[in-house]
Amino acid sequence: MYRARNATETESVQRGAVRGPDAGIEMILRPFSHTEPVAISYLFGCGGRGCGAVVDPVGDIETYLRAAEASGMRILYVIDTHIHADHVSAGRRLASAAGARYVLAAQVTGAGAFETVRDRDVLELGNVSVEVLHTPGHTPEHVSLLVTDRTRAHEPWFVMTGHTLMVGDVGRTKALPDYVEVLPGAFSGSVCGRSLSGKPFSTIGFERRHNAGFRIDEEAAFVRFMSADIPVPPPGAAELRAVNAGLAA
């Protein structure tokens, strides 16, 4: 495992980043929707400093490498919000190819080279900061990523919730302002949620008003709600989690 990179080390890497066609644009966000499995990956970061991160990559790593190059961004971090059970993560391969740090939650018991993060740790991407929130529920180690573009405001703009909060279903999340946008890791058709919307993006406020899980205040009732109609785990879920944790080939 790697230790977390300190601010001085991160800044030195960012100064070496190449400014590309989006260099005048501070926040860059590129979603990638997948159908096998049903999932969403993200490339995002600071166009001004030319540095970014990829979250929950699936499939061909060239997709992310080409997108980063086209945006003039060097990938500093590759982050998996949790140990996936429905596909083999592309995270380690992408991090290796990009010369980036592969990031998992500190709660992960795994092998191989990866950097660990804990609740409230902050990863810096130029003028963009990423605060780690430990949001167990879908899996014990799950993290969400609260993203702020300091050129726009010192308040968070959006949160990447992985499979903890999706449009129409909820695992477990912390209180956030209503205006924060929700960028989940899955949408309708995924085995990782129930009654998911085909519109993958929302806001905390809309989900607080219209997501059934958010309207339950009593813990025992919430547990009953979350325990009902759980989707059948995908084939080979335990084996896939072992591979993604680096514990199996």
C-alpha cells in the first residue's frame, strides 16, 4: 500500500502537467456510461492545471487515456469507490498505464500497490479538491467523493456516490446541502440497486424529496426497507471482489 501523497508532492506533479485545449476551463467532467455492466465512470479535474482523476473505470483503459489526452489532463489518481462485485475493475491497469496512484478506502483488505484514503481525507487536483466521505452501506468500505471547484465557490458542487446513492435508490449517505449534484456509479438496469432511474443524475434535494429511502427517519424501518427486494448478486460476485481487491488473479 502507498501512504497518502502530501500537498507538496501533489503540487509538484501538477506543475508538470501539460496544458491542453481545455486549459482555460477550470472544471472538466466527462461521464462514461456502460451497459455491460450497467455503470458510470468519470474523468474529472482541473483544466487550468491540467490534472485529473478517473473514478470507477470499466472496460478498455484506452478510453480514459484518450479522453485525458484530448482534455490536456494528466491522470493523477484512479479511484474505485468500492470493491466491485459485478465486473473486474480497470482501476489497477489504468493507474499503471497512466502513472497514477490507485486509490481505495483504508477499510479494504487487499493486496498489491494501492493508496489508502480515510473519511475526510482530501485529494487535490489543482483548483479542484476532492473530499473523501466514508459511506458504508452498499459495501463496508464504500466511499463517496465530494468535489469542489474553488474557482466557482468554496462550497461543494457535486458528489460522486458510487453505489451508495443512486437516482431512485439509496444505500447510506451523509447529510449534504440540497443543491449538491449527485453523480452515481450506476443507473437503471444495474444489479446494484432497485427501481433505479434511467436518468442517472440528480441532486441531494430532489432525492431527499422523492427517494423513498431518504424519507425514512427510524433506523429499524430503514433497515427493513433496505433488506427488502434485494437484487440477486451477480454471478461470481465473491470471486470478482477477490480479484478487485488483489487477492486473486
